[in-house]
Amino acid sequence: MNYENAKCIILPTNKWKLRWNVLVSILLVWTALLVPIKVSFFDESSVLSVVTDCMIDACFITDIVLTFFTALERRDGMVEVRHRYIAKTYIRAWFWIDIFSSLPFQLLELPLF
């Protein structure tokens, strides 16, 4: 399919999408390093920590939404821009891991009163 006619599609080579991927990668490394330290050495989360974690989770959820609009490069080198195909491919692969890991579980720690 010709990607010039596709609507609401982000090409994988888009410079803003590439920058976004770098940001998400940095946030993933930050989370992977910080969560074990927080779990091991801190009993309670500070307000700043909870806010920061929620902002990072918001970035991850935004990335999930963007993934549904990002074209896929097929094995034959063509770019797949059909929304249904992109969604099916993502849901069958990483969607469930991404959505589960992006839920703001730190909000469960907050006192209700």
C-alpha cells in the first residue's frame, strides 16, 4: 500500500518518532535501575517519587497509543500502513506486556484519607 495516502500513520523513520523511542528507552533503563533500589531500600514513597512514577507511566501509555499509529516495516522491505494489520500485530506481540507494565501500581500505596 502506498503510505503517502495513509491517514494518521507515523512512519518508523520519522525523526520525532525516533527521538520519542530514545526517550522511552531512557525511561525504561531508569525504571529498570530505580525500581529494585526503591523496593529494597525505601519503606515509603515520597510524593515526588509517586508523581515522577506517574509521569513515566503516562509516557509509557502514550507510547502504547503511538504504537497503534506507527507503520510497520515488513520483512520484504515494504511499509505496512493498514491500521487493522498494525493493531493485530501489536496486540499479538507486545501489547499485553506493555499495558500491564504501564499501569500505575504505585497509586495503590497512597493512603485514601
